[in-house]
Amino acid sequence: MTDMSQLPLLFLNRLGQILPAEHFAEVQRIFSLERPLTVRINSLKAGEAKIREELHQENIGFEQVPWDRQALILKNISGRKYFEHRLVKQGYLYIQSLSSMLPALVLDPQPGDFVLDLCAAPGSKTTQIAALMNNQGRIVAVEHIRGRYYKLRSVVEQLGVSNVHFIMSDGRKYRGEILPLFVRQDAGSKKFLNQQLFDKILVDAPCSSEGRFRAADKESFAYWSPRKIKEMMQKQRGLLLSASRLLKPGGVLVYSTCTFAPEENEGVVDWLLKKTQGILQVAPVELPGVERYPAVTAWGKKSFSKEVQHCFRVLPTEIMEGFFVAKLKKV
């Protein structure tokens, strides 16, 4: 058993205040475990039955995830062998944590939708959204960091996605500039600026990543601090404010993080509700088969809007990372 004292004491103290008391010891135990390899079947290239049959033929064990037919837990293959496998190199399988598959499922993009992925790299959720849309409709994928931007493009190409337009931009400042012809209203204009443009928007925001901490991996929490939480909170606010301006009335905005910190989760949602003065409402998140835990309704001396009760928290398990998802609708 890994020594849990390696995790920051302040983090553990905060965690004890955030989690339901009956789950605290179990979550601490989970921090010491290595999770199995989980993958998503790329339905743009092959059907589920074909991939399962090929895995059987090659004696690669797997377990079906009950809440998503595209998600598998692999049983007897190492990470190194996985990356060398032809199904991976050819884009039939994509390694992705189970928790990170949730935001796109909550977004529920449909063929023909116009979707914005505001923090798109490395491409796991962009390509999952494209698969859910069956490559029909359009996705604008925004990434600010050059290296991650090119990684995003590479992943999208490898998985056979054909309905993505790439933008290298800071999502906090993105206002719909330099969009392609399929969304321009004025063919003579070099730029198209529309404050209410997208049917659906995903903001899978950079965060303090507390849900991914592992006691045996000091790098996973090396940069954690209360200051880091505040820094991430400011970025998240900017991203969500930008997204709220680009969302159509009646549109859906999904916000997600892989952290426990209320300042980055319910606190950010509460701030956005106040900032946008009633044009956004938090909608219930329904993910049959995924165990949810209560949202944090107050932190420190601050109580949050009653609407944050609809936010969705996932606690770490032997197969899933800690995660937070909020679904907002524009009225």
C-alpha cells in the first residue's frame, strides 16, 4: 500500500470537507491504486461487434462498460503494447479515461449540430463528439497552445474525423472570428462575429486535476496549491463567459473538470449564473448507470445558488477518476 502521507496534507484536509464522510477513507485508498487501461471504440471506423471480435481473436480480454457501448476496460494488455497495436495505430481504438467520456455524453451532440469544443486538445472529446454526430454537422475545435494544437489535429486525422474546423486561439478571447464559409452570413466578410452561434458548447476546462492524483506519482500533484486553484478558477470563469456569449438561445453548454475543488466547480457555475443574470439555467444531468454524488452547495462562508444541486460529481473508483460535470441551458 502506498503511503498516503505523500499527498499534500492541505489537500487531504480540504478533501475531508468536500467528500461525504462515509466515502473519505475509500477515496484515500483509491489514490494508491493503478487504474486499468480503458479505451473508446471509434465508431467512425468500425462497429462495436467487429472490434470485440478482433479483440477476442487476439486473446485481449475486455469488460464492457454498462453505460456506454463504445467504452471498454482492457484486461491483459500493457500500455506499451496497446500503443503498438494495429487497432490503435489505425484509429479503431482510442485510449481515454472513463470519466473523461462523460462530458460528451452529457452534451449529447446530434448529427447536423454546430458544436464548439473550446478547450479541445488533445482531441479525445472532439473525436468522441464527432463520432456521436456520425461526422455530420460541424465542430469548431479551439486550442491555445501550439504544441497541443498540432497534437489535436493529428488525433482528429488519425481517427477519421472530417467535420472539424481548427482554431488556434485563447478560448477566453475567442468570439467566433475567422470561421469558415459554412457559417458566414456575409460571403464578402473576412470575419464572422456572432455572439449567439453554436447549438452546443463543451468547456472541458484546465483545472488543478485533483481527481487524477496518485500517491505513487509525485508528478501528479507536484504543482498543486491553493494558489493554483485560484489561478485555474480565473481561467475557467473567462472560458465560460466566452462560451455563454457564443451559445444560441436554447443551446446547451457543458462544463467539466477533473478536480474536487468547489472553487473550480460549483463556485464557478455559481459565479457564471450571477454574471449572466438569468440567461443560463443549470439542468439536471442524467447518466444512467453512472453513480453520482451530491454537489457542494456551500464552501467556506459562501453559499451557492440552489441550481448547483443539479451539478454532477463522480468520485474516484478503481476504474474512474474524480470528475465534475455541469449542464447549462440558455433561455
